[in-house]
Amino acid sequence: MQNDVMTAKTTVDAPADAVFAVLADPASHAAIDGTGWVRESLDGAMLTAQGQIFRVAMYHDNLPDGHYEMANKVVAFDPPHVIAWEPGQDNGEEIEFGGWIWRYDLTPLDRSRTAVTLTYDWSAVPAYLREHIAFPPFGQDHLDNSLGHLAALAQLSRSGPPAP
């Protein structure tokens, strides 16, 4: 039996609302990403509901010109506890989802600290995609780095910008 789920956990020195706000802003996803593949939000809208689609520009060296777009569907949205999305690609007629999900579970520990679990689940990826993409396409360090970046952003947003 193959384990098709990878998780990472951390404690963030920020309230759950602040952590969730960073995750619900696709403009922050490039700064959170531990691989450097996510480039920028293409919609400019905050995530507000399950079923919402948000698009991001991406880059990967293994592609002919490197650039591509992902259309992500929010599959869980329960502020400030859970947010998750399933990446897909728009073929011009519909969005084809690949079967992998990014999920963040937030547990308030007290008023100023939040336990965060990041889960990358590729259990629903069909066999034909697994023939072309090795899963997971990155190591555990990607999730660990992403949580470190998230913690830094949430702590910064909580304390505000540095004084001049």
C-alpha cells in the first residue's frame, strides 16, 4: 500500500485569524511556496467560499517555456480553521483537475499561537497522470519551507510593517 499523503506541522506565533488571512490571499501564495514555482495571483481576489476558482501564474524548468497557469478550486473553507484547494488546468472549455489537494488545518493554541498542519494529498491522481508526473513532485522540505514562509508572513501581518 502506497502512502499518497505528505504532511508537515508547525506552530505559528500569530492568531489563527491572521494565519488564515494570509492563506486566503492568493497574492501571498508565491511568498509561501517552498519550491518557487508559484509566481503571482492572476485574479487579485481574496478567497471567500468553497467552490471559488482562483488562478495563479506558475513556472517550472521542466516545461518548454517554463510558464503555465493553474486554476485552483477551493474545496474546503471554514475560517479560521480549514482552507484547501485542488489545482487544475483550464483547457479552454473546462477545468481539468489533477486529483491532488493542498490543505491547511489551523488549531488555535491560545490567543497568539496557532498549530498549522499542511497536507499535500495526491491519492486521487489518476494512473494516466502518474505516468507523466512523479508524485510527489518535491520532497518533504517543500512543505517544511512553505510552513516557515507562512509563519513569517503571518507574524509580520500581525505586527505590521517595521517602523521607519
